[in-house]
Amino acid sequence: MTKGGAYHHGDLRAAVLRAAVEVISESGPGAVSLRDLARRAGVSHAAPAHHFGDKAGLLTAVATEGFELLADELTDARDAGADFLLIGVRYVGFAVDHRAHFEVMYRPDLYHPDDPAVVAARERAGVALYEGADALAGASDGRLAAIGAWSLMHGFATLWLNRNLPADLAPDPGRAAAEVAEAFLRATT
């Protein structure tokens, strides 16, 4: 079924995912409704349920896509020679550029966290995030250091997205994140 020619056979799943990301970007994950997404994608109200089952199934697909995008981003940074600090800055950039995905990925109460696709994508992103942690100065336990650095960058990203940081920080989230992380590392070494 088409409405105004918006839907082309074969791309329904992608169209519904794009519509979900739009809704989450505009109003948050709580505003997602399969019926509204069907309207936005120009398909019958039953079409999204056919592909995703329910809202949690749809948000599982959003989380999976988000973890895959994050893994790609961090792997690209590492392959380009970025150090652990710059990988953290790329993490913040991902959160800002893919806010809808970021808001769903770390809310396993919204989706099926044991779905094999999301488990694999989350593990791939974890590997990309943790690689290089041993390079942190003075890190006796690279895994714990990585969790600390991730916590710092994730917290920063969340605070940035929710506009809870001081107004006098650098206006660019990547630059501000780098300045905060560098100050933190100087203070702890």
C-alpha cells in the first residue's frame, strides 16, 4: 500500500526505521507508535508490526543499528590512528550526531536486549570501545581504565545532549569533551 508514493517495494523496513529515528529525534523514544510510523512511511498500519512485531522489536532494530554505527565510527577512528582520548571524543560525536540511536541503545528496558542481532552489535561496539585501553598512561588494568574513560565520555555526552553543562564550555561538543578529558587525565596522573 502506498500513500503519495512514499513507499517503494523492498524498503519498508528501512523506511520505518528512518521514521522511528525521526520520531525519537523529535520527541524521544516514548513517542514511538507503530501506527504513527506506518502513517509517516505511507504504509498500512499493520506493515510495521509485520516486520518488527511490536514497539520493543522496532526499538531493538534501532538499538542494533546504533551499536553497528558506533562500532563503525570507533573502528574508523582507531584505524585512522586515533588515540584512546580521540576515540572518546568520537564517541561523544556519535552521541550528538546519532542522538535517537544513543537514547535507545543504553535503555535496554525499551527493547529486547537478548536479541542475537543486538547482542552481536553491542559486543562489536564494545570491542571497538575497549581496544587501546592498555595505552592509557599508568593503567594497570586496561579494562577498568576503559570503563572509567567510557563513563566519562558517556556522562559528558548525556550532559551535553540534555544541556546540563556550563555555558562557558567550548561550543563544539568534541572540543569540549577533549578539554574535559584532558583536564581529567592531568588531574589523575
